[in-house]
Amino acid sequence: MLAIERRNLILEQLQREKRVVVSELSAYFAVSEETIRRDLEKLSEDGFVVKTYGGAVLNEDNVVDMPFVIRKNTNVAEKQIIGKLIAAMTQDGEHLMLDSSSTAASAARYLKAKNNLTIITNSVETLIELSEVSGFNVISTGGVLKEGTLSLTGAQVDRSFASYNVDTAVFSCKGIDKVAGVTDSNETNAYIKQTLLSSAKRKVLALDHTKFDKSALVRICKLSELTHVVTDVKPSEDWLNCLTDNNIACIYPKIGV
């Protein structure tokens, strides 16, 4: 197994369990503890983990995006539910923007059942997902490929999103908080999503239940700027009231999806 493959598996475990132990990882991967320590040192240098005595914990304050392969394999069932709900609220012939989140990429898989959609995105994963769909107009924003994320970034992305007017923008975030609003881990991601939102009539935040009452470094928008929140389970009554007060429609599976 290559070191990068082992580190990605360690990151997946950290996403699930929030902590890892050197001795346990050593036994699981059948490598020396020194090799695992080097892996954790590299992950620490990249900003993904905080080393502890005998192991490491997930860096919850991380301002660096996890590799796409890690995000893609996290909360898969929840993202599938959200993707189906977004497809159900999308009409044939609509124009949409999708950000580079793994949640939006999941939605793209279910949007393939629609007809005559125009989809503009800075996600390489979404472009690949839709590459063989007949009858779609799929537009890449262009931009600079960000290492490990399958995301296109840079000024070209902002110019491209700003040059269109669409029916719906679908995006995700690191957290949603009643005071902080909708937040992300870094300014580049947040600014791209702000541009995306400004180009759409319907502003759809797609996020799983674990992101409620969480906040990250940079604000994307206030709650009042959203029109819809799509999530995998019914939020608390407190959150439902908050969304209603901000004129936000909350979409979640009522009976099953």
C-alpha cells in the first residue's frame, strides 16, 4: 500500500471516530509504529490532525479542505438522501449552478434522471459524472485545479459564475449557526460560493444533520440570504422555527426517500 493511500484511510477513520491510536494503526496496516508516526506527522503538517501522546485527533478547526476522496466517502447515505430531494425539487429545463462540494456531486447523480438541464459547475467530479448524459448543457467554469480536491478555483471561477443567471444554486458548507450564519473553512471557498449565490433566484444549502450548530472561519452568507435548506433528517423544532422566521423552506424526508 502506498503511503498516500494509508494516510487517506487514516483520515477516513479520523472523520468517523475523531481520534486514532498509533499502536492500533500499526497493527491494522501491518507497518511499524514509526511509519504511522511519520504518517501522522505529515497529516499534522498538512493541517488535518493534531498529534497527541500515542496518536492524533481530527483538527476540527482545520482551514484546509479534506481531500475529495475523504469527503466523498463520508456520510454517503445522508448525501444520497439529500441528492434525491434536490432532484425531486428540480424541474426539467432548469438552469443550475453546483459548487464543488461532495454533497452537490451526489446531487448531480440524481439530476441525471431529469431532462434538458443546464448545469454550471467548478467541480471536476460533477463534470465527469455528467459527461455522458444526453440532452444536458454542462458548462465548466474553468479555473485552476486545486490539489486533491477535484475543485476548480481562482478568478476564472468567480468570473464564470458571475456571468450567468440561473434558476437554482446548490452549495454546501462546513457549518450553519443561528448567529454566525452559513460558514466555510477558507476565504477562497466562501467567496466562490458568494458569487454562485448572487447569480441564482433559488439559493439551496445542501447539508447533512451533523453540520447544524457548527461554525467555521469564514461566513458565506447570512441565514436570511437562503431560500431553501435541504437536509437528511428533520431538524429540531428550534431550527425549524429559525428557518421559518428567515423565510427559508426546509426540505427533509417526511416519510422516506
